[in-house]
Amino acid sequence: MDLGLPFAAAKFLCHPKENPSIKAFMRIYLQIPVAGNEFQNSQIRRRQAAGPQSHVEFRTLILLQKSKCEVVPRLLAHRETKQIEDGIIPGGYITYLVWEKVRGESLSSEKFWKLDPGSRQTIRDKFREVYPYVCLSLIKYILN
């Protein structure tokens, strides 16, 4: 149906062994079998293997890092590689992203709509204040 490759993603809160007070997020993108092939042998699943896929989150973090945007979390590490031979898709892609956890609390859609109208407006106002910096960083990067 031309929806792209199937994948699974998981996000983890993590820290370096030597300094548990430093927090970061890790997201892992993993190519998974096309529906109906989950239990086929590894040779059949291997035929579905694809090279690294450029997920929007990954492209955006890299672009904002290159543009030296100061109002988004820093990308600390990333790796694009292949799944091991006994992986769910042998030779299929697996991508790791690690970015800093910034101060504050994550805001889900559910949390946002449970807030009082004044708090929601404060968040909108802050977003409107910061958003031009993100756009300007991207424009400067593209033009240079």
C-alpha cells in the first residue's frame, strides 16, 4: 500500500554508568517483518531487509544540531546499523538516537488538555516565543 517499511520504535530514559545524574533519552527504530511474515523462516524475512531509513525525528535532530539551534535538546549520539543474523529481519536496519533530557516535564497531549486554560495559554505563548528561533536556525543552515 506504499506506506513505507514497517518498523517498531521504543524510547528509554537512560544515563551514563559513571554519572547517573545526567539523563538522556534513547529511541531505537527497528525494521520489522511485513504483516503475515512474522513467523516465516529467517531466509524469507532476510529478503525484506532494507538499508537505514531516515525517520523524521532523526533528520530533524541532526539538522537542528548542524544549524546550532539552541532551543532544542542536543543530539548526543546516533548509530545506524544492521540487525544481527538472528534478528527479526536479518540485515534489516536498526537506528539508535540519544539526546539530552532537558529540564522540565514532558507534555503529552492528554496532560496538556487536562490543564486549566491559563496554563495551556502560557505553554502556547512560550512555544510561539521559541518557534521562530527553530525556524531561523533552519533557514540559516539551509542558506549557508
